[in-house]
Amino acid sequence: MNPAAAAASIIPAPAAGIDGFLVPLGSRASLGMDVVLVGLIALLPVLAWSIAAVRAGRYTLHKRLQLFIVVALAAAIVVFEIDVRLFSDWRARARPSPFWPAGVLGLLGIHLVFAISTFVLWAWVVWEAVRRFPTPPAPGRHGPRHRRLARLAALDLLATTVTGLAFYWLAFVA
């Protein structure tokens, strides 16, 4: 084997797609993965702000922030799907991980349970709130059910973020 072929077999080919903005920090992820990761992390303070707003009786602000969160979650899904379906090969970027394939794919499965349930639950809670609360928003009979489901959705979003961060690290940093 000539030296160029030997070097090519040792050095992995560049992964397809656009490198993410976290690559200079040691990540192998694509731009779409970085956007989704940072977006999920950024939603947590928005969620905290929304919870503080509703506790302070600022129901219109709470409603607007919740609509923003559900739109942001939908946008994250769209960005992710466009990235992995059309531009990037996330598996090729994850293969250098010492946890590939079992650890990466196992954690991805756990993350997907939370990610899918978060979006479905969040959309359902927002849909019911839009239908059942008055305009402008104010407390009503639907409040106790809304509060229980909303707390579950908030915990689900937190689990989605934590498992997403863990998956990202396992697949694209380790």
C-alpha cells in the first residue's frame, strides 16, 4: 500500500454536512445538532420564566411563552430532520465515539422516548389550554388538570434536555 492510501485509511473522511459551531470546542456534530442542543438548553430559562409568570398571575405572558416553547420545539424538530435527512450523516460523525454503537444508540432510544412524548404532551397541554381557558387567559375549571399535565410536560422537557445533552456528549464529544 502506498503512503497516501495508508494515510487515507487511518484518517477518517470528513463527515457530510455542515460542521456545527461547537466544533471548535471539540464537537464532531453538525450545525443542525448544535442548533437543536443549544435551543433545548435555551428553552429551560424560558420555561422557568413562564412558570414564574403564571405564579405571579401574568397569564397572558405565560400563554405567549408557552406558545413560543411549542413553536420552538416544532422548529427544533424541523431543523433536526432537515439536517439528518438532507445534509449530515450523524452516524458517521458519531462512529469515532468510544461508545459507538451500543452506548450511543441506547441513549438515543431513551432520548427519543422523552423527546417524542415531550412534543406530544406539550402540544396537547397547549391545545387544551387554548380551547378551555378564556381570552384573555384567566384561571378556570380546567386549571387543576392543566397544572398536572403542565408539570408532567415540564419534567418531560427537562428529561429531554438532559438525555439530549448526554446523547450529544456520548456521540459527538467523547
